[in-house]
Amino acid sequence: MTTNTADTSQEDEDVLICEYEKRPRGAPSFSDLHDAIAAVRRDKGGLRVTFDPAQRAAVEQLAVAERLCCPTIGFEVSPPPDLTLQITATPGKLATLEQMLTMELA
């Protein structure tokens, strides 16, 4: 039996692999900030997570921590006055993150 390596490679690229030990101790997580999430939406550039602007420092710390533990995913914080975290990744990773973050809002 042969395996299509292209299919396997794409599946591997869509799996979230987080190296939690690389996160700074005490850095906020998405769970910590779930009450500050105002909206989650997909666009052609990735996933946009809008937060309460009063939580800027915590969201910036979150982005730094996520870049360390999930280096295959991009995390960029918008400039003030709005507070949006733009997440870029493969479609499968974005779908998983979107599901995780919208479950937090329910």
C-alpha cells in the first residue's frame, strides 16, 4: 500500500503543535482573555480576533507567548486605537483556532 505524501504533508501542516514549555511563565492565554474577545472572524488574510482595547498589554503578551510556542503560526497585534490580533496559518490550523475561539464566546 502506498501513501500519498502530498496528502500526509498537508495534514501535518494543519495540525496544531504547540511547545508550551517555550511560553513565558505567567503569560496570558486565549482562555485567560476569553472575556475580552469581542469578535472572531475569518478573512482571506487569516483569522481576526477583536479584543477589548483596555486589554492591549495582555494581548501583546499573548502574541509574544504564542509566537514562541507556535512558531508556524503568525500573530500580529494591530496598532491603537483598535485591538485586533491577526492570526495567519494554514487553513486547517485557522479552522481549529476559529473553532476553539468561538467556543470560548458561546
